[in-house]
Amino acid sequence: MIQEYTVHGILIATAPFTACVALVIAFAMHRVLMALRFYRWVWHPILFDSAMFMLVWALITFHPLPIPQGLLP
């Protein structure tokens, strides 16, 4: 059975929901790495960002964080 999230009575598939969460986390990591000037040591920043997004998404998908009961009714 495919897991779905319910937001105010609307069913949302797991993949788009976790992808959006991973995108927000990857963007925050990108901003931190930019502030630390990490990208001057990276050969291809766009490729690095894409790989970082995929790793974050895989971690969220395979090791989901528990969602508090009040967050998604």
C-alpha cells in the first residue's frame, strides 16, 4: 500500500510531499554553504546541488521523520 498524507481532507502522495521538504532543506544547505564559501572548492556547483538534493530526498524517503499529530490533521 502506498503511503499518503492527509492535509485538511485532501490526500497528497508521498513523493511530491517529501520532494518539497527535501527541496527546502537542500536550499537551506545551499545558503549555508554559500555563506561558508564552500563552492569555491567544488568543480561543478549545479551538479553538486543536484546530488545534494537527491541525497537529502533519499534520506527523507528511506528514513522518514515522525510528523507531529497536530501538523497534518
